[in-house]
Amino acid sequence: MSENLDAVRLKGLDYLKASFGEEAVERAIRYAGDFTVEVPAWQFWQGFGGGGRFDSRGGGGAARNTVEIAEDAGLVHRLTGSTPQVGMHVLWFFSEDGLTGETKIAHRVAAEMKAQGVSLGSVSPTYFLAGSGDGSLSSQDKNTRQRYIEQTILAAWIAAELGNGSLSLWFPDGTNYPGQRYLQDKISLLAKGLSTFWERTPQAVRAKLDRVMVEYKLFEPGTYSTTVPDWGTARELARIFGNQGAVLVDLGHHPHDTNVEQIVAGLIASRVRGGFHFNSRYAADDDHSVQADYQMSRLFSELLKGNVVFNPDPSANWSFALDQMARSEERIPSILKSVDALKRSIGRAALLDSEKLRALQSGQDLIGANVEFERSLLHSDTGPLVMESYCRKGLHPVPLIAYQESGYQKQIEELRAG
């Protein structure tokens, strides 16, 4: 197998160099190798269940606790060298009762991650569990709002002291019927709750936070209205946090055929800090593993042009994370597939001859510019250069194959049965 892979890699690199030039290929190899992405703890965990696409029958060996989550996340990072951080939800992973988070548990989980060579990444308050039927920060019940404000303060502390400084906020607030709630009341209460959280968060914690990301979603769970339905609303709420405010873009949270790269371009041009939740969807917010498709390459083209990837100033870079939760497949291979897809996509964007493209654009050669754009972003096979990026790290050229050959899946299915 390794000899065949070496032949594919070397012949593929020769073809890419002949097509795009050695300098472009070397740049693409470097970008593919250097790109890192946060992985979600919940992708490894058996605790998120349900039917349909969340059915767990196809994914044996799911982690039963944070120790096993750390083991799985550590293995993925050892195979890829590209997933050093793990995103966490407060009430899923730092709570005994599912209602209140605890700092002592967060310390313990952070130590478990460190023992496996990874660390805590972004931290999310868990707004969508018990007691949030009328909303979280937009609930009519004062005690519910207060409970969620306190949890958000705790999440900020964990993110600042134990995580990567990123606080990630997604609100399940919405309504199912017109008249159920006044829509202005919902957004006003949510904004007031965020302002109260920010005012009550100690200055020492706020100073250590890198960014507070507000995520938006077209729908779910509210089928009539969603309180934060679009990037504009998310941006207005993010202003509450000043320079630390950011907009979080999830690929599954848009109407079909939305030009997401246009949204990204607008945020970058407006100097809005941002973050990404990568996944794929086929119907609506499916949260499947990432596809290395044309859209993903176009997104990376905008991100690279905007200098929000690999910027020497870390605060200028966007935050990148996977957010996938489908359960019909084995969990670890799903993550490995997504990492490969992201590297293939950023590799395509790196092959783009920006000077030639700019010349075609200046000459208003519409078809010529489109052909040049598609030459790298749509038609190039960047698999060989991604394989090369792994080889240069001393890793197996295809982490998914390395995982399949390791026997780890069989091991965890037997160990964690029942």
C-alpha cells in the first residue's frame, strides 16, 4: 500500500508542478501542512444521541466520558498533526447535574486533554438543555435568564484560563408561531443578557479572552422565528464585546445555494473578526463531514486573500473549528475525512495564480478569469500535495488509512461495549 501511495504522491506532485509551477506547489504544501482546526468533543461522545442522522448504530466505540474523548482527540492529532485543540460545551463536559458548570471539572478535563497532547479550545455555554423551552437569554423567566448569564460568565473564565481564549455563543432562542412572543422582546432580552454578562465578567477574565463569537442560524429550533437568524444580527450583538466581538459562520446555517463566500468577503472587508464551523449539509444543518468541494475552495480563497489565515498577528486570524455530529458513521474516521478535505481545499486556494487572475480581471476578461479561477479551485487534484505535507511531518501520507490499519477502532469497540 505504501509503495502505491508513494507513486501516487510523487507522480501527482510532478503533474501539479508542471501545471502550476514549483513555487505554487511548495506554497500549497506548506499551507496544507500548517493549517490547523479545532475538533468538537461532542463528535467523539456517545452522550449526544437520538434517531435519524443522530442514530449511533453505525459508530461503535464512542467515547463514554471525557477521558475517552481525550484519548480519541489525542489520537486524531497524532495522526494529522493538525488538531491540537478540542472544543467543549459547559453543561455537557464540565457539569455533574446538567444544570450548573463546575471549575473543578474543567480543571480535570483540561488535565485529561493535556495528558493526550491536546488542549481545550473554544468554550460554549450550553443554552439548549433543560429549562430553555421559552429561550435562554430571551426567556420570559428571570431565573432562567440569570442561570444562563452565570453559565456564560463561567464559560468565559474557562475559555480565558484553560482554553484558547475563544468563547463561542449559539442561542436556540426562537418561536414556533406568530404571536407566541413579540420578536422585539426576544432580541432585546437577549442583547440585555449579553450586556449584563459582559459587565459582570471580571476585567482580568475579559483581558485574557481573545474573542467572543456570536453564531447565527437560519432556523432551529424555532420554526417561525429564530432570534439570531443571520450574520447582521450576530454582528450587532458582537458589538457588545467591542474589539473582542466576532461573527461565527456555520456552513449548515444558511438557505440553500447561499453565497457564503460573499458573506465572508463582506465581514473581512468590514474588518469584522470571524470564525468558522466547518461541516457539510445536504438538506438542512446536517452536520456531516466536510466535503472538499468547489464552495470550500472558494471560501479558502477569500480567507487567504483577506489575510485571516497564517497572519503573523494571531488576533487577525479567524477561528477555525469542525462542527459535525452525525452518528451513523464511525466518529474518528469522520473527523479524519474532514481534516483531509480542509487541507485539500486550502491547497487548491494556494495554487491560484493571483497575479494572472488580477490581470484577467483588470482586462475584464470574464470567461478567462473564471477559467483561471476554476483551474486551481475546481479542477486540481490536491491529494498528492496533502500527502506530501504529512510525509514532511514524518506522518503516514493518508491518516485515514493509518487509522484503519492501527486496529484502534476494533479496540475501542471491544473496550467500550455497553
